[in-house]
Amino acid sequence: MPDDSMPLSVDAVLSLAPDPASAKAARGLVSPAQWPTLGVNDAAVWGECQGSGAKPYQTQVDLAGPAFRCSCPSRKFPCKHGLALMLLRAEQGTLFKIGDAPAWVSEWLASRVDKAQKKEEREQTRAAAPADAEAAATRERQREAQRWARIEGSAQELQRWLADQIGTGLGVRSPAQRAVWQTMAARLVDAQAPGLGQRLREATEGLGQGADWPERTLRRLGLLQLACDAISRRETLPEDVQADLRLLVGWPIDKAEVLATGPRVRDHWTVLGVAAEERDDKLTERRAWLQGERSGRRALLLDHAHGGRGFDQPWFAGTGLEATLVGFPGASAQRALVDEPGPLASDPVWPTTTVAQEWASVAARVAACPWVSLHPMVLPGLVPLQADGAWWGVAEGRAWPLAANPAVGWSLLAHAGGAPLTLMGEWDGERLRPLTAWGAQGLWQWSTGE
């Protein structure tokens, strides 16, 4: 028999359940008739559980963890199928066929081993001090100095270009002008400042769009001018502001460095909302906003997936987990990475806040870093409504314009039913994009209405 790395007792399995309901549901699946395939080897336990659909759910457990994976859509971890599989293993082990794992199991195990090896290699690399550490550090400083020199040169060019545009006036909206702006954005990308190029492209796309486009365009150009001023005196600024500048110009910070040196906060985190957007070149950006129960801190988990690939870690609004978050450097103190995560729980701990507190938090972030483009806001007592073809949220006598298409707007309106709820969304300085809402009506999510 395989030498399992975890006790195969019923109590040990049930202790892994995220809540009593999951344990009860798993008990209902402990029936050999529902499992046409059951297998085991030294590394894993697997099985196929017949559900309501034509295709059974593929469930697998890495005994080294234990770690669970299942093809069902459950948000709980482990799901009832994973628990039921281990209960079957504990109670009726003779039903499991000993042998080689199928491809869908072995590929998952291989990917876990590969990730573990890479993590170990990174740790070993950090732990082992190379003989030429000082020389390597010197070369790195030289490369950084060369890149900053290119960025500073492009910022000076951008500053002159901005002065020319203001001198010419923003009233000229010809295709030729758009081409000039796009060319300048491309030059910034070539000068290793893609973040500045992206902001200029966004300003170009807003030319002539909407009644207030001159104000919006001037605001975006003003932030670019402020960035140029900051880059010109970068070395005199505090370290956290320098870190924000680095992210602003599109110079990423290595995640391994963040995990090794960033501030760590252990807390029970609630997923307030999740947004996913398609970017250029088949790039998907996902933003998950979390709030700590004890620390009260809000954090942004920013991920990207290329070529239609999925994300390694799923996040669902309205769930919570015990985990350590490691913060990126910067005055805005929003973005973070997850380290040492626990299982997702079913019960969130929603924050208690007021509209005044939310505005104060936005003001503090803008004061710390004026280039922050999105602010997480939680607005209690908000009533969504539709007027003159636009979507609004009204709370404490103030109306917020909502960034919502008809499908999202009507979905939110129907969910609220005219009653107040608590709305969480992303404020971009002009409109609030609703992501999640909760209250007596239950939980509403942006993805359900899109």
C-alpha cells in the first residue's frame, strides 16, 4: 500500500473542511456508485465523481500537501469532492486501484513539483553568496543608471512636447494630431518608459470623446508634466516616492525581491471585489481587492495572463482567507503579493465604513501618490438608479456616476430593488466602476452582470 504523507483517518480528513456544510456535503458523496474511477499511488489520490452533468468531475489530491484540485466550479477549498475522495480512501481503501496516475493527474503533480523546485532554487540562490557578489551588484547598478539616464532623457523630451501641445491648443483634433501623439507615445516605449507611453496613449484615445474631454485631457497631461518634474529630481525624493516613480514609468519590481524585503501583514483577508480586463496583445489583467479584518488595510493583487491562459490562483468576491500579504514599495501602499495563503473560506468579514472615511482614504492616497489611477471604495447605504440613460449611485445625498454598461447596470438595479446596499467599486477620479454589492438582498458581483 502507498505510504501516505497524511493520516488517513476520518477525523483528519474532516478537519480540512472549510466549514460544516462542506463536511456534510462530502459525507453525502461517500458512495462508490458515484465514483466510476478511483486510483492511488505513492504521490496522489484521484477519482472521477459523477455529478449532474454528463462529464464527471476530476478530483485529485497531492498527498505531499495535502493539496486539492477539482474540475468542479466550487469556490470552497477543498471542495466537497476532494473531501469525499479522501473519506473514501480512509474508509474504503480497497476500492482504489494502485497504479500510474492518468495524464490529468500526473501533469498537475509535475507542475507542482516544478513550482516547488523553482522556489527552492530561488531561495538557494539568495542564500548562496556568489564570489563575485560585489561585481554583480556593480553591474546591476550600472544597468539601472543607464536605464534611468534614458528615462530622464525621454522625460525631458516629453516635457518639451507637452509645452508645444499646450502652446498649439487642444482644440485641434485632426487625425494628423492623433498620429503625432501616438508617435510620441511610441518614442516613450522605445526609451524604456512604457508606463508613460501608456498614459499618453490613454490621453490620445480621449481626444474629442465626451463633453468634458478638454478637462480630462488637460488633467492627464498635467499628471504627465508632474511625472517629468519628479523624474528630473528623482534622487532628492524619498525612497517610497522613487519606488512609485519606477512603477509609473513601467519599470517592474521583481516579485522575488518584494517577497524577500517587503513589509508583511498576517491577517484574515476578505476579497472585496475582482475585475478582469483585456489589454493589448491578448493580455488579461486581473485586479483583486482585499481588506484585512484586523489591520483594516486594503490591498491590490495585480496579475496578468498572456495568450488566453488562466491564472494560477483563483479569487472570488465574498470569500476570505488567512494569509500573509507582502507589500510593494511605494507611498501609495496598495499593491501586494500573497505569501503563505490558507484555504479560502466561505464567510467574508465585510468592512464597516462611512462615506466620509472613504473620501479621506482617497485623499490620503492621492496626496501620497498623485498618479494612482484606481481607488477601492466601499460606499454603504447606496441606492443604484438610472436617469437620462446614465447609471448613478446615491448615498448620503450625493450621486456618484457609475461606469456600467446596460447589462451591468440593469443587473445591479434589479438586485437592489430600490433598497440601499453597500457597493464596492473602483473610483478613477470620474466614475465608480461597481464590482460587488452586498446587503439584505445577498451578494451581487460585477461578473454576473457582464
